[in-house]
Amino acid sequence: MTDVSSAPDSDTSDSPDPTAFARRFTDFIAASPSSYHAAAEVAARLDAAGWTRGDETCGWDATAVTPGGHYIVRGGAVVAWQIPDGVDATTAGFRIVGSHTDSPGLKLKPRGDIDGPAGWKQAGVEVYGGAILDSWLDRELRLAGRVVLTDGTEKLVATGPVLRVPHLAIHLDRKVNSDPALDRQTHLQPVFAVGEEAPDVLDVVAAAAGVAAADIVAHDLITVDAQHGEIFGARADFLAAGRMDNLSSVFTSLEALLAAGGSRDSRDNQDNRDIRVLAAFDHEEVGSATTSGAAGPVLEDILVRIAAGLGADTAQTRAMYARSRCASADAAHSVHPNYAGKHDAVNRPVMNGGPVLKVNANQRYATDAVTAATWRRACAAAGVPDQVFAGNNDVPCGSTIGPITATRLGIPTVDVGIPLLSMHSAREMAGVADLAWFAAALQAWWEL
């Protein structure tokens, strides 16, 4: 592990400008207020780079395995793959970087209108994922996601700042700072209007979508912080934004893939001729067990179809898996200065100290010695510092898509990410330098 005290400064000449990189990331976050928007934004950027979109509902012909870039979108998930020139199914493997597009929040219920006391109009929501509930109070919120219309078409929608969950004044609750307690059913319903002529919540959504409210028959809509990401700190080396868990990995893996020769006509993937794969799943925050989640079939579906397109039979496809590797890219925990005792005394990363290798003896992360060594080699090749996270034995850690992918496919996997503070808050904190370093390490990991 590189000693963070000797880590290179974030303005290293052989690295992309970290501040400019972070600002591009905040724009990506703003364009991706829901998992569905994130998948669409990745697709738009792949389109701009000349990649070809596939259709899962059709049989794939040879064009899906022609040299160059291809991708599919399934709901809030996107899987992209780059076929190198001269690929051979009997010798090639898959080099996968997995991430997820969803984040905790407050999801609008199917019937999302509450007629509150004294004429208040409130949105009926339920908690999605492991949100830090207090962080959603007293901030302006948008609703974003998709609506399904009467004719069966789907439409992405994102409102402006229309919701707010107001705190109760301390004068009316003297224990608010000593014994805070939020009832999920009664205390978390946002307000959006007041008075007899107030609209329904779907009226607001429909206006943003440019459709009639009566034409919306179903929806998947979640709250998102309306504030844009902001660089801050005495040296302008910190970043505050929503949804960095885990758009930080979606964005950096996309940037790395394109930088690693990701244009449609590129033929620079000659040294290894493995197939590079980006898999950004949905629903990780609620267990991944969906058609577009890591525990579902989406990645295996694509890998099987790629292998079949290259002429591989079942046994050859399994052999391709055995030659493969996966990096599960998800946010890591920076040591918290106010709660240092929650961390291990040695294996604790710090912000702006470089990408984090995540290890857990009980396989909450999929890292083992072999995959850890490969990751550290990639960091060294990229010239970036690396850190390691292992938990305090008395404090359980979370998990990722890593163990799921490793279990489903039998592909050796490493868990990595950038260190965050306030993880699962409506607004999280990251180090500016770590983002560009992580992208460089992922690029090197693909290119090794």
C-alpha cells in the first residue's frame, strides 16, 4: 500500500487535470438524477463515441461481435463491450468492470398523493435502500425516473426542485438534538403545495414530462437532491454531491473504457485481445435481485450471446469465464475524523490518498490475494497511489456486486472504489484527486 503521506499531488503533470475531471463528473451527476437517466447518459456518450446499440429482443447476427464498441440498455442498467480485432473465443476472456446506477432515496408510491392537514399537499413516499434519513430533510428535492403511458411507451422525466421534507422546529421538539427519531411513515412525506387549488403530484410530473397526467399509468420515480455538485475546501480538493455512491464508479469506468481505446473504429486492443466489458447494474442498494441487477441475468445474458456470436459452445463459454476477471467498482469508506474508532487502526483509507482496495475475510467483498495483486499492479502501471480498506472487527461493513458476480459466473473478482464520507447521505463527500486516479487505474486494469 502506498503511504498516503507520500502520495503524488493531485496536479501531477502526467495525469488529467483533476479539477476539470471532477467538474465533468458533477455534470454527469446532474444529467443522471435516476438510474434510468444514468443508463441513458452512458448510452448517449457511447453513441457520441461511435458505439453501436444492440436490441435484446432480436436474435443477434455477427454485427454484435464485429470489432469495435457495442452496448445494450435494460431499464436502469447498461452493459457495453468492446470486441478487439482478431478476437478468438478459444483464447480470449472477458475483462469486466461492474458498478451500479442506483442510490438510496425516497421513492414515490404508486398512489403518491397525501392530502395533509391544513390544506398541505404531500407526496407519499417509501424509503429506497439504506438512506441516512436525516440527510433528506430541509433540502430541495427533485423527482426523477421513468413513467409508462397508456400506449405502453416509456418516458424519462425529471422535475425541477418541487419537494421538501421540513424538520420540526426545535421549539416544538426540545429533544431533537438528543433523541432524534424519524417515523418513516409520518415524518418523511415531502410537501409540494398548499391550498385548495393545489395540483396533484402526477400533475407536476406530467408537466415536466410534457404529457397529460391521465396518460401516466405507472411510474418509477425517486427523489434526488436538487443542488449541483460543488468543489470546496481550503485547497479546493473536496467534492460534495449526491449519488456519488455509485455514479463515481459509473463515470470513471466509462471514462476509462473510452480512454482505453473505446472508439468504434479503434484497433489498439491488440496485446491481450480480451473483450472489455462495462456493466452498470441497477438495484444494488436493495439487493440486486432484479432483471437489471447484478443478481439477475443481464450480464450473463450478454456474455453468453457474445460467446455464441464468436462461435463458442457451452464448454468454450465456460472456459472464457475461467480466463476472465472482474473489478467490482463501488464506493469505499474514508476514515472519518470524528469517528476514527469506527475504523481499523491500520487498514483505513483517507480521502485524496488514491483508489481503495476493499478486503473482507467473510467475503462481503470478493477480493482475494490474486485479484488484489492484479489491482495493485494496475495502480502501479497507472502511476497512482493505492490504499486498502479492511473493517474494524466490531463494525460490520456493507457489501457490493462483487461477491454476487463472482458467485454467479465464477469469475475472479476484486472490489475497489474511491473513498467517501457521508456515504448514503443525500449529499456525499469525495476527494477531487481520487476520481481521476481511479479512472487511470481502471484504464490500466483493462489494458494490462
